[in-house]
Amino acid sequence: MFSLLQYGKEIIQVWWWEELKVYTVVLLQMIIWSGYTFIEWLSKHDHPLYNVIMFIIFFYLAIIIGNYIMKSAKKTFLVTLISLAIYASFHLTMSIFIV
């Protein structure tokens, strides 16, 4: 019984640690997306191709930082897409209501 309880406790600790990694990556990526929005605002008169290249660079940076923390390429890519969707929806909502 004791070994089973100890094993269950380890599973809970591993699960909690993985959730914390995801939360940390999402927060860092929100900072990255905010930085992208700020840089895009500063370069609003640039050619649209430069904005696309800049987005690719920030996306790559978000994946590299996320993969450094999570150590899983699939999870990192999924979390990056989710954080980008959350930030994009927040950004669009704010642009609609704050004109």
C-alpha cells in the first residue's frame, strides 16, 4: 500500500510540474507576442513583406524558448499555436472595443 501511495504521489508531482512548464511557456510567449506587436507598431510604415519576415523570426524565437523549457517539440508547437491564438483573439477583441 505504501509503495502504491508513493507511486501515486510521484505521478501527481510530475503532472503538476508539466502543467507549470506549460504555464511558464505560455506566459513567456505572451511577452514575445506583445514584443512583436510593439515592434510592428513601431514599423507601421514598412513593407508588408518585412512584417511577415519579422513574424517568422518572432514565431521561431517563441518555439525555441518554449522547446528549451518543455523539451518536447510537439508540445511546444501546440502550446505556441495556442498562445498565438489566445493573443490574437485578445488583440482583435481589444482593437474592436478600443478604437
